[in-house]
Amino acid sequence: MHTNENPSQCQICRKSFSQKTHLNAHLRIHRNEKPFKCVTCSKSFANKSKLTRHLVVHGNEKPFKCHICNKLFSQKSHLITHFRFHRNERHFICNKTFSRKYHLIKHVGIHSSDNPFKCHSCSKSFTLECSLNTHVQVHNEEKPFKCDFVVIYILFEIQCNQTCT
């Protein structure tokens, strides 16, 4: 054995371990070995600690509590996923959630009969001025949004025709 080789280093990914037993447990990942099976659902795990963490799912024990709504979870990862729900903006009337405050503000208008921004060409009215401005383009036959892909494709076709003929 060479003097600079670490006997507890993985030959596949070069990760080092303080103990040979830890290296052996790590090698199960590369070999896709999962010798630790759950007796309830038959799900398999590469190490015993992950099986132990999984077993909580089948029990009634739910040690992770949401500090906002007091809902309980068996795993920390489930609580973290749930917590993302609270970060979203929520409308107080219909309880619909939005990831951005702007979308919530825009949504509030559907519950209101007060639509101060009126279209002069038709009877439609809007809660937000930007919504009216977008709508007015329909009457003006404006089409400000263009697909750049079409322009590139046409230029390619012209170039190809000039080169090929």
C-alpha cells in the first residue's frame, strides 16, 4: 500500500471516512444496496438511521409542529414543505393563495364591484389601470408582443435559399 493512500477513502468518489465501517456503509450507496427494510411497507434503505427516521411515518408520533397553524408532522421534511404554504399570500375572502403579493392584489378585484378603470370603446371595466391598458390594445389592433423565433426562422430561410441556389 502507498503511504499517501487513505484506507478509509472511497475509490469511486474519493470521499474519506474516519472509520472503515463508515466507508463500508457509504459503499452501499454506490452499489445501490439497501439491506434495511421497513416491515410495514417494504421500503428499503441503505443505512439503519434512514430506516429509523422512516419508521416514524407509520407511527402516531408527530414531533414536528407548525408554529403558525399548529399542524403536526411525523418528519421535519414534511413540515418544511408545509411551511412553504404559509409563505404564500392568501386572500381573506376566498382563501386562494398566491406566490406573489402582486398576484393577490390583482385577484382581489374579482370580488369587488368597484372597477374604476373603464374602457371607452366597450363596457368593460377593470380594477387595475395596467389591466385596462392591456385590454385597450385589443381595440387599437396593437400587437406589441412579437415572437423572435419567427423572425430568426425567416432570416434562416432567406439565408438558406440564397446559399442553396
